[in-house]
Amino acid sequence: MKKLLLASLLLASGLAQAETTVTLNGVHNCCKSCTNGIVKAAASIKDVTVTAEGKTVTITAKSKNNAKKAVEAIMAAGYYGTSDDTEKSSVGASAAASKKLTEATVNGAHLCCQKCANAMADAVKSVPGVTEHTVASKASSFTVKGEFTEADLIAAMNKAGFHGTVK
């Protein structure tokens, strides 16, 4: 009887240990404030642990749904990375319109320090047709001007490890 109980407990504990791990690569993480922002973004999601080392963020969760929520929270905080398993997360370049824009405002990108602002400015300047921008450290939004597509702007931000909403 003891062996049956022990086997049942081991089986149950093995099933309870099933976790989902998502790794995001290429995330902008240049300083302690970036690292704290990444970790804090998912702190309110139950049964989720986030670690950020260099440009790699690892999310461990007790369910796929919570892992997905953590990825979404990290993106909402202004960070972007490519996932090792797209089924577990919603990370992916947005299907933005390819029509030409002459001005756009980007909201929600993480710009905690001058290194962040410099990296974002370099990303924005790499977009074909961009003539000026107002990227600044600690800004909650910035403006981009020129003749460019939303898709190109988002792709450049994502490549640099940032996420933001283009309006």
C-alpha cells in the first residue's frame, strides 16, 4: 500500500511540475533599469518567473497562457524579442500597413536612459525615408517624420529590441 501511495505522489508531483519556458532573444537590455523594467513588467502575473541576462529574457511559467501573458506584458513595457517557440507567445512582427507615412508618433517604447535613446535613434534613422525624429531619454513617446512605412519603422524598432505603438 505504501508503494502505491508513494508512486501516486511521485506521479502527481511530476504532473504538477510541468512548466512552460519561453526564451526571447534580441531584447534591448543595456542597463539595470532595463533589466528591472523587463522583470517588473511580468511581476503581477501569477506563477511566472522572468530573468533577463544580456539580450536574452527567459520566462518560466506554470501554464502556456501565463507565459503568453508575460510576453505580452514585456512587449507592453516597450521591449521586443524573438521567441524560440512562437506557439507559446505572441511575439511576431505586426502586419503593419505598407502605405507611406509622413509623420508618426511612437508610444510605449522603453527609453529609460541615454543608451536606450541612442539605440532607438539609430534604429529609427535606419528606416528608409526618415528625415527627423524626437527620440529622447526618458520620453514616453516620440515623433518620426519623413516618407516611410509603418512596417519599416516597426521592423527597425523590433530589430533593435524595442516595441512600441505607432500612431
